[in-house]
Amino acid sequence: MRMPDHRWQVLRLEAPLLAFGGVTIDQMGVTRDFPAASMLTGLLANALGWQRTEWGKHQALQDRLVFASRWERGGDQGVLTDTQNARLAASDKGWTTWGKPEGRDGASYGAPHRRFRDYHPDACVIITLRLDPEDDEPSLGDLAAALDRPARPIFIGRKPCLPSAPLRQRVDIIAPTAYEALQKVPADEGCQREGMRALWPFGEGPDDGPEVHRVIDLPDLRNWRTGLHGGTRKIVEGIIEPSREAIA
């Protein structure tokens, strides 16, 4: 039986540096191969102007996200590791997306603070996204308006990852599943169209056959009340061949 059609929003995550979240251990900040559900939730919440303390809104939005993603460019050249060294004093302040500097609490560090952060360089990832249930707030239209005129500066994963193109693509996608919606988005001119790497939720596309590489439980969910990551969702990693026809 054919699944009902849904309306999908198309996002283009493109920047000189992209970071998709991952498990941070000590000073090592890794990045996933595909955007994490928690990262995408934070990006959208930032565009909507929500405060971090509004954890209920964040949790509800994360629970409603249904999305698929594919690599349009990059992803096959490894990651770039940024080595960061800073000597921090108690009076030092840093830039934030809140529009005002943020200070520190506690004593100064006598030695440099060192950490490592991984990024995908010169990359572009396409996302098709909907909300389930569709009638709750915020709506897909609310997200579109927020991405067009974000309440605060947008970054993709980390503050240095400023987008080099508008995130929201002004196209209309109607499809029953995340995989089929992603398939309808044409590839950029000059891109390799066959076998583009992709990820989609289990049940939102094929789960076996030549398109599928593996099915796994992905730990990319956040408990927004505690601020800690916890919980998994079943996803499919595989390949997709996008449409060769332009869409409205």
C-alpha cells in the first residue's frame, strides 16, 4: 500500500567548514558523516530565536523531525582537524550568537587550553525535511520563515561554520517518504549523480537491496532537559540517484 504524500522542505548545508556533531571525549571534538538530529534541532531552534532554557520546545521539535540527507560535494576527502590553543584569563570574554559578549566564571588557566575540532572542508549536504505531526507548532512554514530571516546568526554545527549560501531552497517537494523526496531534488550541475552517499530513517525508504549499505541504531539524539546526548534512532545508510529534471 502506498504511503500518503507529504510536503518537504529542502535545506542546503554549504560552507567552507561543516560540523555535524558527534561524541566528544576530553578535548577531541569529532564530526559525524551526516547531520545529527540534535544538531539540526539546534540549528532550527537558533533560527527561531529560542532560548536554551526552553528545553521542552527543543525536545518536541527533535521528536517531530523526519529528514534524509545526501552528500552533494565533499565527504570523500577526509576531515580537517583544527588545533586550538588559547590562554584564558578570568576576565576574558567571547563572542556569542546572543548579540553580546559572554564572560567566564572561575580562575584563570595557567597553561594554554588545548583542544581539537574536526570539520568537513568545502562541503555541501542536501536535506529533505518534514515534521510529524504536521499540524503542531512550529509548522514547516514557521521554519521556512525563520530560515529566511533568522532571529540570530546561523552556523552549521559550530560557530566557525557560517553558511555560504541560503539554507532554505525555494522548491516545492511532495513525496511519500524522505528517500523519495531526496530523490526528487536534482543534483548540482557537474556532480556525480550515480551512487551519491545518503542517509534516511528506517521506514522512510528502502531497507534492503542494492541501494542499502547498512542499517544501524544511530546515537544522535539529545535529552534537552539534561543537556546530555542519549537515545538512538534506526537509520539506513546507502546510495541515491537524484532526479535529472528540474523541480518547481
